[in-house]
Amino acid sequence: MKKTIQFSLLFVFFAIPSFINSVTAQDATKDLAALTKRFEDACNKKHVKVIKEMFTKDAVRINPDGQTETGNDAIAAAYEELFQNKLTVTIKQEKVAAENGSTVSTGTYHATGSTQSGETIDSKGSFIHTVVKENGQWKISKQVLNSL
């Protein structure tokens, strides 16, 4: 009987952290899905200020062509330039994972529309967002965009 109680306590001791980590991962997935939706909405409404606030001050953005912007001011300026075009953006989060002390959200994007000169835009790609919690809010600290 004593061994059964000890085993039960040991099981609970190890099972509870696994359950808490699972709940935390589910919460992060839900929170980051909301962040992704907010980002998509900000792109489609061309809300540069909202996008800027979604990045940490020292965030890094790496574009499909390898060009890099550093800092949320530079990232916001890049999006402002992009928004000179007529665009509709669809973003889909596919996976959230904790890796090496960071939380990473991955998925795909599809931008359609036209440039100011009338050229067609049809760009598909994938994204990797490394995110951190800052003052209780998830923010993107690194955004890597790849063409598909």
C-alpha cells in the first residue's frame, strides 16, 4: 500500500508539469493565431502603426531576396513602402513550437494585387516568426520570409 501511494505521488509529480506545458503550448498556439490574424488585418487595412507595435524595438526582418531590416521603425517603413501597392494578404499559421527557449510560429502567406503601375502581384511564401512576450503581449522579434 505504501509503495502504491509513493508511486501515485511520483506519477502526479511528473504528470502535472507535462499537463501544464501542454496547456501552455495550447495557450501560445491560440494567442499566436490571434497575433497572426491581427497581422493579416493590419496588412489588409494598411495600418503601419499597428504593424510597428507588433514587433520588438530591435526586431529583425529578413525578406525573400535576403534584404534585412533591423528595428521596428525600419520594418514599419518597409511595410509602408509595400502598402503603396494594392494588396490583399492572406496569412495562415500552421505550427507553433518552443525551440531552444524561444517560441516559433510558422505558416504561409499569399499576397495578390497590383503595383502602382498596374503590374500584377501574386506572391506566395512561408514565414517564420520568432516571438517573445513583452509586457504581457506577444511580439515578433524576428521575421523570416521565404518565397514558394
